[in-house]
Amino acid sequence: MKDKARRGILNTVLILLAFAFVARLGKPFVLQAYIETTIGNCKNIPVLCAYPAQGIIRQAVEKQSLAGLVRYDFPDMEISMPREFTVIKEQINKVYYKRKPREHAGNVAYLLYERPDFFVDLFPRLKKQGVDNDFEFISRTMSALPQAIDDLTDTFFVVMKTVFTPYLGEENNIKMIQFAVEDKKGFIAYSLCKEANYFDCNVINGRGDFFKVYIKDKAGALDLKKVLAIVSTLNHH
């Protein structure tokens, strides 16, 4: 399972082999142009310019926010979700880069879990760039902007931002926040659309476990406050 996850992520970064050649030219505008040519820009991939610019949203979980949630147990994690949602546990074995919606027609949540330091162990060279824990890895990924690329490391995180972000509906509506709730912190990219509300939650808990919760809310019943309450229920077994 670990090898399968490793292969899935590493395959998404093969494009960086080409970046290494381009980076030798030492010009940020060359890297920026290369990203636009090979991946896209903020016009055709709006999430590239989504940025958690509002500061950290801190929320204390109230009992009423947890009312009506049902606990779902999996071998390595648990979460509480509204009863009307289908909850599916996945593993990292293919890229999200996409750009098509999931086939499930109703309310659905997809879950991922990885052990502490999973990402920094996959990419140990990043430690020389100050990325020595998974929260810093996620933070650099979510905050990456193509127009701010200065070197190969910046380019890497722009690529990872497209890899990490699943389908979010009408992407011109994408917003992103940084949050802290109980012992968990992370980032939520979301879009409130006519077709559904989409929430992509990247979460690190106090011991360093990584969780991803991708929610398609077809009924449009969830808001950020409710999603943060759901995130607060994440636990590792």
C-alpha cells in the first residue's frame, strides 16, 4: 500500500525533470512561462491563484454544530458526517489532476489518511529548503502562486497545488481559507455553485497525521462552519 501511494505521487512529479533543465537557465520568468505552457494559468485553472489571504480562521466547536452527524469508522481513521452523505475511503494511487467531477451523483465525501511526515519523507530534499514537516509542505502547496515563482522549489509547489486539488465545480468561485479547530489546522479550498457546494479540506492534527476530506454537497446544505465542525471529528486509530 505504501509503495502504491509512493508511485502515485511520484508519477505526478515527473514533469519536474523537465523543469530541472529549464531551471538551470536561472530566470524566474522562464519557469513561469514553462508552467503556463505545460500546466496552465489562472484563467484556465483558477485554483492556481486561490490564496488563503484572510488570516487564520479559528473556530470553537459547538454541540449544535455536531448535531445530526453520524460516525464513520475505517481501519485507520474516523469522521462524523451528516447521515445523508456517502463516505468513501481512498488511498493516494492516482493524481487528482483532473479536471472532471467524480461520478457519484449525490452527496459524497472522499477521505484520505497518511501517517506523520509522509510527504516530507517522499521529498527529503525539501528539508534543505526549510520544509521539514507535513504542515509546512501543505502550507507551501496551498500558498503557491505561479506569478510568484522564483526558483525550482516554487515551481514544484505550484505543480503540487494542481495535483492536490480535486474538482471544485465552477472554479471561478474558488476561495481558500487557513483554519485552526481544536488540535487540527490546515487549509480548505471551496466553491459554492449551483450544481453543488464543494469543499477540499487538507488537515494536519496535533501529532502530524494528514487527512484530506473532499466533500461534494449536492444539496447545498453545508457551509464553512459546518465543514469545520466535521473536520473537528477527524481522528486516527
